[in-house]
Amino acid sequence: MDQSGGGPLRAAWAGRAAGAGLRRSQWHRPHRRRPGHPSDEHRSRSAGPVRVPAGVLPRVPVVQPRPAPVRAGHAAAGGRGERDRAAALGRRDGRQRSRTAGRGQPPAHPAGPVRTGAGHGLVPARNPRSQRYPGQPRDRLGMSPRSGPHPGLLAAGQRAGAALVLAVGLLLALARPAGAHAVLQATNPADGEELETAPAEVTLQFNEPVTAPLGAVRVFDANAERVDLGDAGNVSEDPSRLRVGLPGDLRDGTYVATWSALSTDAHPVRGAFLFTVGDVEAADDEALSAIFAQAEGGDSPLVATAASGLRFLVYIGSLLAAGGVIFLLWVHDRRPAERRPLTALATVGAGVAAVASVIGIAVQGVLVTGLGAAALLDPEVLGETLTSSYGAAAVVRLAGLGALLAALPRLWNRPAIIATGVGAAAVLASFALTGHTVSTEPRWLVVGATLSHTLAGAAWFGGLVLLLVALRSRRLADDPAGGGRLVARFSTLATSAIVLVSAAGLALVWSQVRAPRALIASAYGWTLLAKVAIVAAVLAVGFYNNRRLVPAITRGAGDAWQRLGRTVRFEVIGLLAVVLVTAVLVNLVPARIAAGVTGVFSTYADIGEDHQINMTIDPNRAGTNDVHLYLLGQDGRPADTTGDLVLAFSLPAEDIGPIEREALLAGPGHWLQTGPELSIPGEWRIEIRIRVSDFEQLSTEVPVTVNP
């Protein structure tokens, strides 16, 4: 027995293949074993002829006969080279005749089974179960209808993904601008204050530096006529204060001050308050209600929804363009037939992001100023938007997208590769220049986590979209080996991306949440939980692809192609849903702020059938705190009441309370309580009782977590 990998068996094999006109690269053997395996000789003697089921033709390369000298190996094998060549030609003729058979019918097979040799003949290059008769229909992916044994499960997954996108789309449609990132702490005059003489100006104090947009503070009289001097802006020595001047001849009456400001994280905040001067005449309630509605609600829901939609397009296009570059340079094997469609897809992503970024600058000006459609093309508003952190991020992003659009069509030369790398880096870095990143501490951690998060997300999402297109091309080309290698390379990249996105995501969650209770005490927390659930589902599908389907494709399983295509589509749909949720998430008040984990605590609660109470606790730390309470009517205006308000503080965990305090009336519908009642950190409960008339009292209870 020959143990060296050569010998008479290999010589006989080479002789028969050469006699059939086959090159060495076209040899196919039924089993791959290491050279000289001890079972080879036994199998050559005992296996007998290999029979192919009737109706299925063996996959044998069709070659033209060419004269070849008879070598020693042919003689050693018994001179069967000529007979094997004739058999190959006969099979080719039979296959050509089968192409003329009626569509949908199995081809006529030569009488009896085809013998391919005694144990070592040429055999089909793929699984006979995956063979297709001429005329048998295929689906649009080139797969046989009988492939894919789990269509019900996969179809259910697709329906679930479609329902998920629909639900998130509804969330996007109902999205509104963030309620409060910068918090208004005080105004002068105070809300509801009654003045004997007219003030010289109106000032507002915030908890952080703010930017004054065009018309940051405006003052209207009872007839909705503007009366301020139009010089609103920041106080030079304190960027956390806004002011606007008033005329010296301001008449007695009721006035409404509306304000808007841009937080450090580029989110707009706005509001309004009321004060009176001298003898108050009857005010026009409809006019005042309209002013309050415009100040509190901002622009129409259409504008807010358009802003969220544009943000979604910016994210999708940027991730597709930058992730496409990563896929093309590190994963793809540069097949000429696939270069053009893949680079075109990344180019489309860059173009969509660029257009959405330009339109988004104009819409941001409308949201910040509250001036409506007139602000869309106002040069002064556009200039102020471009000088904000939002505008700076948009400019950097547009520069990177421009580099990608110019270099992607010529990606495969060295200057273009450098340009696309720089452009992709600029696009991803732009997301760290605005939003919650610039207003959250520690800054180094948040910026680093944001950059890592966007990089990993781009590699995952953009690479997955391009992988889906490349796999479809290789299915149609019947190249399972090439598809398997491509999926394996992408799996390596995706695994690294998943580890990075998970680590960066945990850091960002900690920076914006800080306490588990904030997850269920704020809209930001619930939205974040929904995002995490979708990501977990996508990770499960990706794990199934990597562990089950990729090895199945490598083994040549006929149904694995179709299943992989469906699961990859499900992953893409899931990541689209993740981006949709993110577009809404970045516009919500961070959970740490909404739940009062860090800084001022503010909340609204229903009290009675027709009123709301707004309670603000500053600084919401154990010790002395200012508790502001505003009683609001259905129109959002302070209620015209001066009744008594009593607060009852209780800390059930320590069996403290109730500690009752009567709040000081600061104006119509506004009370203030300052004191050390909240000196112990923990879960406090504050009962609010308001006497609005001699016969009516309103009450409610608000839970508050006081920080150490």
C-alpha cells in the first residue's frame, strides 16, 4: 500500500482524467482525504461502481476532445483512458439532447444507470439533491422552490420585522422636540408677579449656558401685540442668562413673555410666563391662550415630525456610506462584477445624508426660533444655526460626505482610498460634535464612546446591507464557496463591531441614565429599553447565521442559501428599526435629567379634573432645596388662584413624616417652599393640597428621589 500520496491509484486517477480532456483543477473525487489514507485501497476494491439515481445527470465538465499521448499511467490502469473519454462525450450528447425536452419534464436518461468508474470515477461537483431539471421554475433569488424547509418560521420573522418598523414609524410620527435640556430656574419679573411700575427689561436664568436665537425673548400685551425693543440676547457676563429690553412708556396691563433658547447639546427649549403692571384691565383670553400655545408647543407637529424624519435619513445615509467603505476595503474580495453596484449603493447613502443634512439646517432654524416657515430661508436664522454646535456638526458631516461622493467612483486607486477613509472618519466624527455628547460629563468618556458607537454601528449596518447585495449576486452565479468565504470575513468584522458597540453602548447608557430607576421613570428610559430589545433580536439572528447557515453553505446544503438571504434581510430590517428609535431617542430628555438623578428635578402631575401641577425641586440634593409649584389650567396658563398650598413630606423607608409645610404664594398659581425638609437622600413622597375655593380642594401625591 502506498503511503506517500502517489502510487498506482493516483496514477490511474490522473490517467482517466487526462483521457477525458480534464485539467487537474477540474478533477472531482467523492471524498477528500489526506494522501495515502489506509482506507483508500480498501475503498477502491470494495466500493463498487457509483450509481447516480435515474433522472439526475452527473455534473461533468463538457470539454472538446483533444489528442493526448498515452502515458504509462494509462497503461497501468488498463488502457481505459479512451473508453472514459468516449463515455464523457456520450454524457455530453445526452445532456444536449435533454435541453430540447419539454419544459418541466425530467430529461430522458440513457438506459440503465450511468457508471462512472469502479470507485474512483468522476462524480457530480455538488449535492445531487440540489440539481434542477431544465424548465423547473426558480424563485427570484435563483433558488429551487423546494429549497428552504422552514418558510413558515422565516415568513413569520419577516412579518414581525415589518410590524416592528411600522410601530417605530408610528413612534417617529408622534415624536416632538425635547421638552427640557436646559432648565429655566428663575425669571424677573417672576411668573404671575404683579408690578406697580413697568420693568426696564425681562431677564431669564438657566441652569447651564444657552444660546439666544433670533427673537429669543419676546413680550406681548393683552392684544397679542409685541411691545419689547427687539434686542434679545445673552447677558455678556453670564451666558446662562437671557434678556430683552422694554420701552420706558410701557402701559399698565397684562403681558406675556415668550422665550426660546438653544441648549448646549443643540436642543431647543421654549416657554412663556405672565406678569402684570399697575391696574389690570380685562385681558383677551383668546389672544393670551394663542400666545401661550405658540410658546409652549412651538411649531406644528408636521415640522417636529419632519425634523425627526430628516435625522433618520442623515443617520441611515451616513452609516450606509461610511459602513460601505469599511466593507469594500476590508471585507469584499473586489470582484469586478460586484464593484459597481456596491460602490453605487454607498454613493447613494452619501447623497441621501448630504441632502438631508442641508434641509435639516433650515428646519433646525424653524424649531429653535419658533418663527414658522418664514425662518426656513431667513439668512439671519441660517447664520445663527450654522454657528451653533448643530451647524458645526452639519458642516463637518457635509465635508466628509463630499469627499465620499468624489472618491467612491474611483475607490480602487490609492488616492481615492485615502479620500474615502478621511471622508468616512469626518462623517462619523460629526455625530460627536452635537447632541447629548457635548453636555454630558465626563466629556472624554462620552466623546470616546460616541465615536466608537458610530464606527461600530456603521461597520455593522453598512456592511450588512452591502453583504446582502453581494450574496444575491453570488447566489445567481451559483457560487456557494465564494458566498461562504464572504460571509465568514464579514462575520469576523461584525463580531468585532458587536463587541465595540456593546461596550460603547454601556458607557453611553451609564452617562445618560446613571440609575436603574431612571429607565422606568422617563420616556428616554423606555425608548432605550426598546432599542436594546431590538438589538438583542438582531444579535440572535446574526449568531444563528454565523453558527448554522455559514457552515451549511460551506457544506453545499441547497436550502442554506435561501435561509441566509431571509435572515440577513431580517437583520437589515432590525437595524433600520434601531436607527429609527435612535432618531427619536436623541431628541428626548436624558433619563438622568427627567428622573432627577443629576441636577434639577421637574415633573408634571394631574391634580383634579381640569388642572396640572408642575413641581420643580432645585438642586434636588439632600439638604436645603427650593420647591417651586405651578398650578396650570387646561390652556397651559397659570391658574388665577391665590389659595393656600400645603406640602406633606414623607420618607417611608425611614418612617419619617409626614412633615407639613405651607408654601409661600409667589404669584397667581405659583408657590415656593424653601427649607431643609429633604435633608436625607432616598425615595420621598410629597403630597400637595391646594385650596382653590371655599368649597373645593385639589390634592395629589408625587414620588421624588432625592440625590445624595
